[in-house]
Amino acid sequence: MPAARYRGRFAPTPSGALHLGSLVAALGSCLEARVQDGEWLLRIEDVDAPRVVAGAAEDILRTLEAFGFEWDGPVWYQSRRSEAYAEALARLARDGLVYACSCSRSQIRAVARRGVDGPVYPGSCRARADRPSRAAWRLRLPDERVVFTDALFGRVSCELARECGDFVLRRADGVYSYQLAVVVDDAAQGVTHVVRGADLLASTPRQIVLQRLLALPTPQYLHLPVVLDARGDKLSKQTLAAPVDARAPLPALLAAWRFLGQSEPGRVDTVAEFWAMARALWDRRRIPPLRGRRMPAAGLSAGSLRAPA
């Protein structure tokens, strides 16, 4: 049976404008797909409505177009996919794999120990039989180790129950979790390869266990190093990272290219020339295997990504 055609995706959250860290993820995921003659999909991860900034999704699309990105098929919006997430949650509930939780964040912090990326939920509500009208729904994790091979980081393993704890699939306010939405959408879109930032590496074991419990395929993963600011923090909308400027895309594209450890491109004068060069020279083996790194001296600083007015 022939292998499935490569299908990757880029899935930004519209909580603000596209910044250099997001551009690095978009560039790496797109080039990985294109050099393997694959498809590259675009999905707007707006499932968490309180985080969505009005007009941000449209701005992201315009910026990607100005930077020369071309995606396959229509753009998917998670805000239109609630029925699919509800069906997945119902399936897990029928299998006895979820339970209601009314613990507040402060209650959890008071008794939880620190895990791989936050407090480990201690299972306080695991044994309760009632279903409060306002409660989160958590996954009842199996006591097993999840092991996978990342194309850049190599072998990764996690004992989910001990290192993460039962995690939320739907919040008390009715919002479905990132973990559940991503798993359902990747399967529905036929994604075979996920290329994204290493800040999401700790989420991957949780997504793999969900894939197994829902009998969904597991993509191959490649986690790129994340861009750090001068303080060593990840560039993000929450830390007010400077947006890239759609009026001057070439400097930021070249900065992202160099950040990903690629060879010096020679003279490149236009966005079209950049993409022709990038498809010809892209080499995944050159990506530095670091979870996070500051921009190299040859690149741009986070504060210099706007063109003069």
C-alpha cells in the first residue's frame, strides 16, 4: 500500500498579529511540505473565543499572502468545529474516559506538584459520581508511558499520569481545549506531519494519547526551536512581540531562514526569489536542535521587524 502523501499545516491563534516566532513556524512547516511535494494547510485556531482579537485572523491571512505563502484548500476555523469536538468528547465519555471536575485553579495550585509544564492535577474529582452543572471535563489518563520520535529532538517519552495529570478537554465555560481540538482537526484534515515550535513539545504526548483513545492516526512530529527575546522569553503576543511588517516581508523572511540554521542564500532581492531559493536549498538537517534560541547576529532583533513609516 503506497504511503500517504505528505500533508502539513500551519495553525496560528488569532490573539494578535503575526510575529517572528510565528513566521519561523510557518516557514519551517511550509518548506518541509513543499520540498516533499506535499500539501500545506492553514487552520485558524480560534476555539478559545476570549483570547481572539477582532480582525487578527484576517490580518494574519493578509500578512502570510504578502510574505508569499500559498496554502492548499480552504482555511479551516476551529470556531466552526464545535460539533466535531462534542462528538469526540461524547465518545470518550461513553468509554468511561472522562469525568467532571469542579476544582478551581487556586485549589489545584494549593495541592498540586509541578509537572513538565505546570501543576499536575492530583485527581481530586476522579471518584465523584455526580455531574455538576458547571464543571470542566477531564480525561482519565491511562497509567502508561508515551514514547515518540521527534524528527529534530529524537526520542521523547513522558509518563502522562505522573508528569501531566488528567488534563481538561472542555472547560467549565464550555470552551473545548486546545489538545482536543488539535487532535480532532489534524485527523479530519488528514495531516500526516506536524511541524511547529518546541514550546508545544510537552503537548505532544497528550495529543498522542488522545489519538490512541479516539482511534485516530498519529502524525509524525518535528518541533522547531522557538525564538527568544532579549530576556530569554519566548516571543509571543502575550509578551507584546513586535509584529512582522507586511510592507517589507523580505528582511523578516531572511531572518527566519537564518534562524533555522539554513545556508547563506546569496543575493535575494524579491520575495519570489526568496521562495525559489528556499525551496532549492532547504535542509532540515541544518536546523539547530535547541528548544529556544535568540536571533543570531545576522538576523533581525524582535524590535526591528517594522519598516519605517
